[in-house]
Amino acid sequence: MNKIILITGATSGFGEACARKFAAAGGYDIIITGRRKERLTALRTELESGAYGPLSTPRILPLAFDVQDKASVDAAIGSLPDTWQNIDVLVNNAGLALGRDFFDEANMDDWETMIDTNVKGLLYVSRAVLPSMTAKGKGHIINLGSVAAKDIYEKGNVYCGSKAAVDAISHSMRIDLLRHGIKVTAIHPGAAETEFSSVRFKGDETQAKKIYDGYTPLYAADVADVIYYCATLPAHVCLNDIVMTCTAQADGIYFYKKT
Ligand code: NDP
Ligand code: 8X3
């Protein structure tokens, strides 16, 4: 019988690549979530098409909701059909940065959105999914942090703070969920070329592209590979905290760029 994985933020970037990775590997039915319904529908069609070979026969369930809205999160998870309720792996990936401004100049609505999405959204989804894991005494929660959690950079303020919160909350979850046999992994990627920078710079593609000039960044598939590796380790093994960067990046701040 296939395991069940729920991936937040599966309409783009890491989450979408993660859905493709698990579909291609086989052995998983996949709940894909995000706000953009049309993207979820297109991804479902793609993943169910058999394009990933004979190993790939996943059931796919698209679930559109905004992680910032606790009532919507509870309604969506609460509405899961019986055959989808037994979630084995939760990937808390939905998130974003908005703006890159000095603390005293930053847009406070952007701050609210980052905190509501990156921190509160992760909490809401985790609490909604956890009963299916605690009931069976196993499960795996994989949270997407960032190098921005580990090294605070200029004009990173609340994005860095929100990811530092994800880092601390992941540690805390790991401690508190020990008694339920639930694994908690935090993955902290460095710069990865997805829609992340387009979102951060509010559609300014020139500014977004500049972030990846002069070096080869991570790609979404690189992060999906690591998520898959963590999720498929033996039952007694948990990778707790992973920082991963492209070869041209040393930490949250230092890059070697050929420009
Ligand atoms: P993308 O912008 O490509 O994807 C972000 C995903 O999050 C989308 O599927 C989006 O779906 C979803 N999302 C955003 N807000 C909400 C919301 N309110 N409710 C539900 N879903 C939401 O970015 P990445 O794939 O790069 O980022 C994924 C995660 O990884 C984020 O948490 C990000 O902070 C983190 N990260 C990214 C890095 C990078 O350099 N790219 C590096 C380190 C960490 P939709 O808009 O359809 O709702
Ligand atoms: C995304 C990576 O360096 O822009 O979390 O903060 S960075």
C-alpha cells in the first residue's frame, strides 16, 4: 500500500518538484496544496499521466487553501476522504519572502504576510495533520527553513526572523513529538532559483534574476532530492537539521560570484 504525503506550496518551486520526485519514485499517494487551483489541477493531470514510468501509479489529491487562514486549513484537512486521512509525511514548504528593505523602511503588511504564512501557516497545518500521526505513533514532518534562519543578512529582518522561528519550532516539535515516534526534519536551503525572488521583488523579474547572476544556484529538484532522501531513511533514522547550499555559497551571506 502506498504511503501518503501532504506537500504545502506544491504549485511552484520546491513543493512542485517534490511532488514530481515522489510521484516518479513510486510508493506514495500525494496531497498537493497551494492557493492556485489551476496549477494544482495541471500538476495532478501531469502526475497521473504515467509520464514518470511504470513505478509511478500515484493517487493525487489537490487541495486548495491559504495556510494563513486557520479555518480554511482546518476545513481542508478535515474534509479529507477516509482513504486520504492517514498521512505519513507532511512537508511544510509553503512560504515566501516579501521585500528586501531596511527594518525602518520595510512595509509592515509584508511583515504580517511573512509571519502569517511562514510561521503561523506552518503551525496551523502541522496541528491539523498531527492527529493522523499521533494516532498511529509514527509520521514525519519536514519543515522548510532557510540559511536565512542561520545567518541574518542586511534587509532580511522579518524574513530571517520568520525562518529562525521555523528553525526553533522544528527543534521544539522534535522534542515534544518524541513520545509519539514522529520524526521532525528541518531543511535549510540557500539561494535556489524558483519563483521565490519574483515573489520577493513583487514581479520585478530584472531584480529577481540578478540574485542568481554569476553562479549556479540550487534548483528546486536539488531540494526535492534531499526531501526525498530524508523521508525514505529507515524508520529508526532521522536527519534533524540540514543546511544545503549551492557550491558557490558558503552560508547565508558569502557567495563566490563570477561577475
Ligand atoms: P516559490 O515561490 O516557487 O513557491 C512557494 C510556494 O508556497 C507556492 O507553491 C505558493 O503557492 C505557496 N504559498 C505561498 N503562500 C501561501 C499561502 N498563503 N498559502 C498556501 N500556499 C502558499 O518558492 P520556493 O519553492 O523557492 O520556496 C518554498 C519554501 O522554501 C518557502 O518556505 C521559502 O521560504 C523556502 N526557501 C526558499 C529558498 C529559495 O532560495 N528559493 C531558499 C530557502 C528556503 P500559491 O501561491 O499557489 O499559494
Ligand atoms: C531564501 C534564501 O538567502 O534569500 O530563504 O534568504 S535567502
